[in-house]
Amino acid sequence: MSSPSKRNLYLSALTGTQTASLFGYSVGFIGGLIVLPSFLSHFNLSSLSPASLAAAQARIVTFWLFGALLGVPLGMPVCSRLGRRTCLMFSAVLYVAGVVVQLSGRGGIGGFEIGRFINGLGVGCGTLVGPMYISEISPASERAMLMSSYQTILQLSALAGFWGAYLSNNILPDSSPLQWQVPTAIQLVPGTILLLGSLVAPETPRFLAEKGRLGEAEEMLAWLRGVKDEEWRVSEEMKGIESAVLAVGRVRVGFWREVTTRSVRRRLGVGVGLMVAQNMVGLNALNYYAPVIFMSAGFTSVSASLFLTGVFGVVKLLSAIAFMFIFVKMKGNRFWLLLGSSLCGACMVILAYFVHNLPPHDQLDFAKLTLGGIISVLTVYVFAFSFSVSLGPISWNVCSEIFPLHINAKCCAITTCTQWLFQIVIAYITPHLLASIGWVTYLLYATFCLLTTVWVYFLVPETRNVALGKDMDALFTSDGDVRSGGDEEAVDMEEDADGETTLLLRREGSDAGVRGVMRRGSLGMYT
């Protein structure tokens, strides 16, 4: 018997990872774009005072961040009711629409900010559905690797954005509007790829099963596993999906009441905690301050500093690729989380020491290359590696796989909103911290790294290679939980128009009986 082809699985996962491309490029190119002479001239920013210019540039970034934050709850009902595939399409449409508004140039800088906001809505929606889509189509044995591709594509796109703006500045004349329009228009590439890909990508079998469409779910599962017209080869996996759909208790509760159960509380604690930790260990401090560190270390020219900043992005990308293809198969998530957060903390302590001894900002022109400066630069790169093999990819991986199917979208919306909220917080407080307490900022982030290490050790379970459904439930379900009853009860779940979740108990019949009932559409589940 020939080995099943994984082509369909990989192509579908690649479509899901394009949401990371939207995210990564938007982050990577904007810092270089808003300082381009042609951009400043076109939007009449070059005549502003330094304070007014800084405020305008901050608004461009902030509008996008708030758009991304609001894009998560905007996409949640689409993802839950219409499907993961439809939500991918919705994300792409919003993103492309935002780019078109940015390129139109109408309305001055205010119009560009509106375009960034719409663009951010698409990114936020994509960060909700992308990881969820990849997780739900992946077998347990492939899930960690495919989920890690999300971070790889994110870093690749961010790197493309950075170098795109850099090259545009060096190749195109300052007098040409193409200097800012080209890097802005490149956003259309990942947006269009996602839009076209979502038109042909399959819906996830788990979503179809949740809606009672088991026949379609089985067909999609066989197609994804490369055994179309041989559904019997995925029968065991299909039974697991059915069990996950049916494994709920008998009560009538709202979503927020279900959140109070110990099992869901623990999962949300892990998911929210990982997203908070991802932002609080200090990566954004380095993203913001790396060029100044490099200049203080003795690399005084702007071009040298920007080049080393670009290398910082290359290190993150190569680390993400190494994690995706090598490290993820060597050890479990807990090992990399513990190692990565520990190394990040050590890097922050080293940076605090050497940054304290580097020349102040107003004396950068006189900075000389020293051993301490070289160590500072290398430490930044070690931090990038440590983050990119731990909290960078694993936070997204875990959040996409630990929640029960019927509330997966809502729980992922909470964790993804947490991610964007803390991005906004860190983006706001980091410049103020660096300006007020300087090198002590790095000691503060080192403390968060230590707290993260302790928290992971005691409270984060190992999820690598754990099948979605009852096996994942076993990691989080306690004896007193409503889903742990021992009489093999199954449920239907529906959500009424007022948003209340209805759990309807019925005894689990034979496999054939359950399949027949489900195919008649008796499962109307919404999240």
C-alpha cells in the first residue's frame, strides 16, 4: 500500500500561514516607511515640528494596533458561524481593502491612518483564525511542525518588510512617490495570496463535524490526508473527531459560566499567560532600541546600525526555521519554553550591565567599538534565537490546540485579544521606561523572564503530540469537572440567538446511530 500524500495538507496549511504574512509584513515595513522622505513630503509631514511628527508617526502605528485588537472580536462570529475558511477570506478582504485606501492617498495622513486601521482589522481577524485553521486540519504527529510554520512565515514576512523599506529608501529617489508606494503596495501580495487560497482551501473537518455535517467532514479529512475515496483509512481519526464533538456535559449554561469550570479556567490561564509572557519578556524593547544599542556599541553609522538590525531579523527567521524543522521534533514544548525564557532572562541581565556602561545617546558619534559593545550585539542575537525557539512560536501553537471544540473560537479570541492588548501596552510603556530608567528596563524584563520560567515549570502541561479532543481534555479535566462523568454521556450543543449556549444531553448510542443522527443535522453548534 502506497504512503498517503501530504500535499493537500501542506498546501492548506500554507494558506493558513498567509495570515502570519499579513501580520509580519505590516510590522516589518512600517518603521522604515514612515521616515521615507517621499512619504513625509506626500503627506505634508516634513514641515511639522519634531514633536508633531512623532505624534503623527505614533498614530499610524497605534491605529493599526487598535485595528488588530478589534479585528479579533470582529472575526470571531464569522469564524464560529460561517467557518474557518470563510473567516480566512474575510481577513484577506479587510486587509486588501485597507491597502487600497492607503495607496489612494486621499484624505491626507488621516486617510492613510484609516487605511492602516482597516488593514489592522484584517490582521487581527487573521491572527484569530490562522493558527486555529492549521491546528484543526493537522494530525497530532504533524501539528507542532505545521503550527511552527506560522512563526516562520511571520518572521520571513517581517524581514521582507524591513528590507523592502530599506531598499526602497536606497534605490528610489526621494522625489518619487514610488519610494513609499512600492513597499506599501507589496502588502497586496500576501493579501491576494490569502484571498485566492481561501477560495480553494477546504473547511476544517472539525468545524464541519461540529455543525453536524459528518459526511463532508469525513470527505475533507480523507482529502487532507491524501486518501480521497478511501475514507476507511481515516476512520480512527474520524471517530476521535466525533468523540470531541460529543464530549460535553448536560447543563444549560452561557459561555461565561462555562469559563468558570476548572478545566476551561486552566486552559485559559495557560493561553492568556503565554500571550502575556510573549510580550513581557522584552522582545519589543529590543525591536525598539536595537539600532541605538548597535550605535552605542561602536557601529556609529546609520547604515551599519540598520544593517545589524536587519541581521537581527535574519537571526529570528533562521531560528524559527530551525525550530520548525529540527528543534520541535527533539523536545517538547515545556523544554523549549523553560530553556528559552531562562536564556532570555540571562540576556536581559547581560544587556543591562553593558548598556549601563555604553555611551549616552547624545554621545553616539564618539562611541568606539569595544569588547562590551560586541558582547551587547551578540547578546541581542542570542535573545532573538532564544525567543524564536520558545515563546515566539509555542504561544501561538498551544493556544490554537488546547480548547474544547465548541468554545475554541471564543477562547482563542480571548487569548488573541490578550496578545494585541499587551502589544499596545508594551509599545506605549517601553519608550517611557527606556527614557526614565534606562538600563534598569532590561532588569525589569529579566524579572518577567524569571517569573515566566517559574510559571511554566509549575503550571504549563506538555501538549506536543497530544491529539485534539479527549486526549487534550485529559490534560486539563479534573474529577469534579462537568465533562469528566463516567457514564459516557454525549451532548448536542446549540447557541441561541441571545448568545446562550444550550447543552442537550442524550445517551451515546452505537457508532452508527450517532453518525446517522449527526448527518441529519441534529448537531447545530455555534461558538
